[in-house]
Amino acid sequence: MNTVNNMTNPKIKVRNLSFYYENGHQALFNNDLDIREHAITAVIGPSGCGKSTHLRTYNRIYSLHRGQRAEGEIWLDGINILAPETDLLLLRRRVGMIFQRPTPFPMSVFENVAYPLRLHFKMNKREVADRVEQALRDASLWEEVKDTLHKSGQALSGGQQQRLCIARAIVTEPEVLLLDEPTSAIDPVATLKIEDLLLRLKERFTIVIVTHNMQQAARISDVTAFFYKGHIVETGETKQVFTTPKQKQTEEYITGRFG
Amino acid sequence: MALHLPSPRNTSPSMTLRPFFWRKLQNGLVQTFSIIALALAIGAMLWILGTIFSRGGEVLSWDFLTNSSKPYGVPGNGIANALLGTLMITVTAAVIAIPIALAAGIGLSEFAKQSRFANLMRFCINVMMGIPSILIGLFVYMLWVVPQKSFSGFAGALALAILMIPVITRTTEDMLRMVSDHLREAALALGCSRWEMIVQVVCKSARNGLVSGILLAVARVAGETAPLLFTALFADTWPRDFFTHPTANIPVLITETTTNSPFEAMHQVGWGAALVITLIVLIINIVAKTCFREQKR
Ligand SMILES: Nc1ncnc2c1ncn2[C@@H]1O[C@H](COP(=O)(O)OP(=O)(O)OP(=O)(O)O)[C@@H](O)[C@H]1O
Ligand SMILES: [Mg+2]
């Protein structure tokens, strides 16, 4: 075992996690991973190795699809996310998620961000407006949309839409943010904006990000986990994983990418 | 990990090209045939519309639209009672059918999905859509009109509702399935319950498509005649007793004044009524298509 697992007081502890799709295909094999609080953990690995599958167990979003199932334990501050009695609505308020493709709802920019607030809290209009503004500021989108809050969220540019989704995810103050290749559908400038944003947000949230972009992982993450064919091959401090990887597969993947 | 792209030179030398000439000829033939078929279809439609507009246009007037229908020989014939009756029957049918069909469509798309039960339901819905509408009329006649001992507009509405339900269910399911799972996951990830996700995000997203499906179903049943013959029947009176008496309506008025009457004056009324119902159906169709186009954007 390496140094990253068994860290003191991780925010999330994954133990012996396996995952099966409807067709019986096993996508994850006995994953063990600790997610450090107030840090960015990057999940990397070749396409199809199970990164998304792994991330999608943390908020049990896979349960939308009947027949998919996870085995093992995922501990979030002492509650087991995978236990059947876990309240999914509460879990998802604590664990927010941002997807690869931006998913604004067919509502105005304002309503998109206000929507989860109204789902979870009783608030007066003033409070809702304040929190929406704060979330949009935190997502570095406020200046661009403050005069057009009533316009459809789906009319924004791709990068703006993704920041809108981030605002929507953080407005209810979750504890953990999951991001599955959040910048792969977005241009480089917008990508840098989102990376800056994540670096700022890690003061308040625990962040787990799946990325195909090695530079991105190296730039923003504190801890890196390397996945290969459903197994976690190596985890460690990002610097160590990128400079002195312990496993041959990790080294091949990283150097292959860097050329 | 190196990428292995097959090089274009890997095509085997034994492969021979099919002659371009035949492929082009085939292409040309298929194209010509489909253009002719299209012209025939459009031509037939224009012919029908042209006849209805020219014959019906002659009788259309304000009095025609506001007078009640009358037996042959009585002056001042019109279609207002039938127009009102058709409106009442169709709206009642829609009020009955829409909630049931929306719920069924949501159930199929969001809950039952690909289960055995869902596929059985889909099969039944397809069968229902294929049942000749006159049989639906007979069905309501036996189960409602006979026990109630009277024809009524409401019985007609029941028959039309039964016709609408499978159509709206199908379009609802199709429209909801066009909404991508990404949106569903995004809603659930924010902490929506299943039901909040369906109503506030998925249905909202498919709203225009749902409205368009409903309108098309309304347009389709608004001109149905057979199911009304055994249920609403017809009356030259205003539709006062919707639940207990035969109720005037446009489709049956058309059959009454044309096939059931030897008099040219009555035929004229029939043409006028045909024009009015055609216009109504046409307008509903256009609105529905506009909704659908917005949806796709
Ligand atoms: N719905 C599904 N049904 C069956 N198998 C699936 C399904 N989705 C993914 N898989 C399989 O599970 C494995 C892991 O997929 P996953 O999407 O987690 O990979 P990934 O690491 O996120 O890849 P990428 O980098 O391309 O996003 C793959 O082998 C994939 O083929
Ligand atoms: Mg993925």
C-alpha cells in the first residue's frame, strides 16, 4: 500500500469497490482510494479504464439505470454511500457533480442556479437572489451574465454553460464536487478559467476530477490516482506520480502522453 | 500507448471497384421514382383542398356560421350548433384523454423502459391505434349508450378519448425519450427526486413536443365521423343536454347533409361544413408543427 491510502481523516474512503453494468460487464475491480479533504484529486487513465464509472458511484448517480450495481464500501464522514438505506437526496446535496457535456436546464440563467436552492431550502426571494449572485460570482460568471439573467441558460456559450453548471452545483454548498472531464468539450481559454476556479474552490470543497489532460492533472491536482482496466494501479502525491511513478504502467501512460 | 491506425494501403489488391455507371443509373432511377410519387401525393392533396375551398367557399357566410342547422326547406340553414357541439365533444375528449395518456407515456418512458411489461403495453397501444374507429364507436355504444338509454355528446367524447389515448401516449413517450439521459442525471445529481426530475426538468424540456403531440391527436379526432355515429349522433338543436341527448357535430352533419340527403341545397351546407372542419384541422396541424420545430431546436 502506498502513502496516500491510509491518510489521516480522508473525506471519502473507498474500500474494495467493484462495479457491474447491466450486461454483467465488470468495470471496476476492488478499488481502494482515500480522497483528501480540501484538495483536488485527479483521476487519470486510458479511455475505458473505469474512471467515470468510479466517479459515478460517489453520488450513486448510476442508480438511474436499473441493473447497474456497485459492491464494496464508500465512506463519506462515517456514512456508507453504498448502503441501501442512504438517503439519495441528502447524499446528492452533499456531493455535487459536473458532467463532461454542460447540462443547463431549459430555464433562464437565474432559474438554473435558483433551482437546486428551491429544491432543498425554504427561502425568501431576497435570499435566493443573493445566493444565486454569490454562486455565479464564485463560478466567475457573474460579470458576463448579470444583465441577462432572464435569458435561457441554454443560449450561453459552451464554456459559460459549464460555469453555469458549476454555479448550480455549488449554490447549495455541497461538501464534495465531482467533475467528469469538465473541460474536454470546451476551448483552451475557457478551460484555464475553469482550472483557476477549481483552485479557488478547493478551499471550500473537496474536489475529485477525471481528466484526460495530463497537463491539467499536473497543474491543478494535489493527489493523482491512475486507473488501468478497472484497477487502481497507483495513487500518490501528484508531483511524485508524475516525476517518479512507482508502477511501470503509470510511467508508460504518462510518458506516452508527454511524448 | 501508441495508436495503431490502419493505413489506407492495407486495402487488398484483389478488391475491384464496382462500375460507376450502374450505381449512378440506380441512383437516378430511385430519385425519379420518388419525385413522381411525391408529386402524386401532393397533387391529390391539392385537388381535395381545391375542391373543398371552391365548393365550400360559395356557401360560407356570417349567417352560415351563426345559424343553427335546419331540416330541408327551412330557410337560414347554418352549422353553428354543430360547430359548438364538435367543440364540446372534442374538448371533453381531450380533458379525459390527456391526463391518462401523459401518465401512460411518462410511465413507459421513465419507469417501465425496456421491461417485458412495457413492451407488452407498447404492443397494445399499437394495436389500439390500428383498431378501426367505427369499432370504438360500437364499443362505447354498447358500454355507455345502451345502459344510459340515450345517445349523447358525452358518449361521443368518450369514443374520441379512447381514440386519442394511444396516439398521445406514443408521442409522449417518443418526446420524453428524445430528452438525453445527461439532463436526467444532471437533475438527479442536484438532489431532485425522480418525480421532480421528470416533471420539472424532463417534461419541461420536452414541453413543445408534448403540446404538439396533443394537438396532432386533437386534430386527428376532430374530424372523426364513425365513432360519433353510434354515440353523439346528430340533432338540429343547440347542444343543451350534452350528457343525455344526441348532440350536433360537424362530421355527422356532413354525412347527414350529403349522403343522406338528395337535395342540392343540403349538399351545399355539407360543403361549407367540410371547409370549416378542414380549416380547423389545418390550423391545429400548423400550430402543432410549429411547436415541434421549436422543440427540436
Ligand atoms: N452502460 C454501459 N454498459 C456496459 N458497459 C459499459 C457501460 N458504460 C461503460 N461501460 C464499460 O465500462 C468500462 C469503463 O467505462 P468508463 O466510462 O468508466 O471509462 P472511462 O475511463 O470513463 O473512459 P473515458 O476516458 O473514455 O471516459 C468500459 O470498458 C466500458 O466499455
Ligand atoms: Mg469517462
